[in-house]
Amino acid sequence: MEQICLRLVKLDMLSRIRSLNRVDSVVRWCGQRQRPSLFASARTDLRTNSSTSLKPRGSVTVSPSFLCLRSRLSICITAFRPPVHPFIIQSTREIHTSGRLRALPAPLIWMVLKPLQKLMAIILGRSIRKWWLALPPNRKQLFREWTWRRRWHFVGAGAGLLFFVCLFLFTHLDESPVTGRTRLLVFSRENFMELAQVTAEAYMEEFKDSLIARSDPRHQAVELVVRILAERNRDIAEISSVPWTVHVVDGPTINAFVLPNGKVFIFTGMLEAVADIHQLVFILGHEMAHALIGHAAEQASLSHVVELLSLILLTAIWAICPRDSLAVLGQWIQGKLVQFLFDRPFSRKLEAEADQVGLQLAAKACADVRAGPVFWQQMEIYDQLRGEPTIPEWLSTHPSHQNRVRQLDRLVPEALELRARCDCPALPKADPRVIFHQAVKLVLDNDKKQEKIAQEEKTEKQRAGVMLPLPQSPPVPTPGSQPQLG
């Protein structure tokens, strides 16, 4: 039995030594050149004297005394452990991983799947209608009876679904920065940061030929205003944690917007529309307010919830309407109701909140907040001069200019108190709103005078034309007479 155990140990050691021999080339002495491995000498001894006990150059000796017989049927063999030397360094193989693929942001995925959800709802509703029309009368009656018998099951399922919807809504409530308003957030701020990066890259590609240089005075003025707004409002975490960068686009559009990741885009048309630096501070504060509050995430969250609930109504419309034309009409009516009852009123609410927070940001930046209402009065006159039609406010996504002026006039006293607490220099006594009203009145009076003078000149010309003799018609030559030159 001892001979059998010894032979098994030898075979096991041979397999281990062969496996260790493959890594013999990577065993090195720290600080010295490569030397023959200890296990190589053990392999040599094994070949030369296989009948004797194995004694490699090391502190490990394997002999039959290490073999113990627990029973006649089981054999316990001690495992061979190679000698461990403190200076032996085993080479490790570096693991190279492929580059991380950036996943699409959740709001972008929802925007892509939104048309597919509507299409699936239409197909489902239309299939239900076709299936119901194809049923014979007796099957329809059986189905009605089956539904009535299980009416309480359906009520319970509806109540459970309503409970989970309410639980979902309550678990996604959030507090708005600065204002402290409770709101619904389905998409997180991090998701919209990723979406903002994708959007910023798209805008940079779109405006790459229209961006003005950083050395341009207009770019430097906007960059200075943004830096002052960020520094004076650094106590707000959503402002201090974002790197703000400015991009000025050369274009006549009167527009400016700020992405949630701090990318500021403003057109030169907006720079020409503002009358002074105080109005520019107010406009940029308004746009920065959208970004720091997270209005984009809030609006997308509400739109997402409303869209999911409207899918049920859309499926019911296509299932109930007897013809596809009526279903299309019902879908159009449903879309308009959602648009005018939810989307546009909520958008106007966010714009009014951005005006309020933007006025506070401008006050902390030591701007003259009284210039805010003046800007919207200028925009109202500008729209009138261009002849743009005035649409009702309930049809627009923004409040009317007059309502904005009234709201800002109510908020100006509070903003002035905030400005005084921020150790800002005193404002001039002349109110820009009063100066603007006087200037507008003067222009209107001059226009009335010019119209009156033009009307008087026109009346005098008409009177003078009546007193002048009528022009005589030239004589008609008779046949055969010579024409007269004159």
C-alpha cells in the first residue's frame, strides 16, 4: 500500500512540476538577474533517482512519513506546496477592457418611444374594435354576462392600479430649489445632464459657422455678465456646481437659452434688443433660473405622466369609434385638449417662476431690477411695430407681455430689498419705468403731431386742387389735316 501511495505522489508531483515549469521563465529574483528555478532542480532529481525520496533545493522535503493511512479504503495524501521565497515576484497579466459605451439618457429614450407608444395604442384599440364587430350576437351577450359577473374583480384591479399610480407619484415628489415648490420629477437631474450634453453637441454642430470669437466685445460682455451672476449667486448649490460657458451666435433671432449643464447660448439679435446691461443681466438671470430649477426635467416628467394616462384614453377612442375617420377626429380633439389644458398652462407657469427667480438672481448681482419690466414693454412695442398678430394668452406657451410687466412690477419692491441686503451700490433716483413711459408718451405725441400736420397738408392740397382749372383735352385732328407739332 505504501508503494502505491508513493507512486501516486510521484505522479501528482510530476503533473504539478510540469505545470510549474511553464511559468519558470517568469520567476525572477528581485534586484538580480534571472536564475534557474528551484523547481527545475527538483525535476532533475526526480529523473535521476526516482526510487529515492524527492529532495529539491529548498526547505520542503516529501517522504513517505507524510503519507498517512486513515483506513484500508481511503488514502490521505498531503498536498505538495512549492517553497515560497520572499523575493519571488510572479508576473501579473494586465486586463484591458473595452471603452465604455455611453447609454442613451432616459428622457431621450422616452422621446424616441413616444410615437411608438401612440402607434401601439392605436393598433390595440383598432384590433379590439375589429374583434368586437366580428363576434356573433350570442357571443357578445355571453361576453357581457361574463363581464358583469366579474365586475368586482375589474373594480379591484382598477383600484389596485390607481393605488400603484398614486404611490409612484408620491415617491417621485421633489422640492424645487430657491422657491421650495413641491413638484413631480420622474426623470432625475443626472438624466437631464446627460441629455444636455448630447443637446449641446448638436447645437455646437449647428452653430459652428455662426459663433463669434471669444475676443469679440459682445462675447466678452456676455461672459462677464454670466460670471458675475454665477459669483454673486454661488450660495445656490445648483449654480456653484455647474461650469458656465458662453456661446454667442451671430443671428437676428431675439432669443437666448441655457442648458442644464451650464451651456449658455445667446443670439446677437437679443444683444441688439436689450437697451442696457441691466436688461441683459435680467434676461440671462431668467434663462439661468430655468437651468438651476430644472424646468426641463419637470416639464418632461409631467408630460410623460400625462402621455401615459392619455394612452388609455387613446386606446378607448380607437376601440369605441365605429370608423377610423371618427377615431382620427377623436385623437385630434384629445391632443388639443391635453395641449391646452396641461402643456401650455404648465409652460406659462414655469416661465412666470423663471421671471421671479431671474429677478432675484439679477438683484443679487447688483443690477437695476427695475429694468426687467421695461424690457417686456419694449418687446410689446417691437411686436406691434412689426405687425405681428396678438394672440390670446391661453393659446401661447409664454405669458403675455402685459401680464409679465404686471407680475414683475409686483416683484420689484421685494427684489430691491434683496439687492440692498447684498451690499450693492445705490441706484439712481430716476426710475427706468417712468423714463420709458415718458419717452413712449413723447414719441406718441410726436406721431400724433406728424399725423395732424400730414392731414392738414393733404386737406390744403385737396382744396387747392378744386380751385385750379380743369386741364383741357387736346384737339382731335380731322381726317386729312396735318398733325401739329408742339
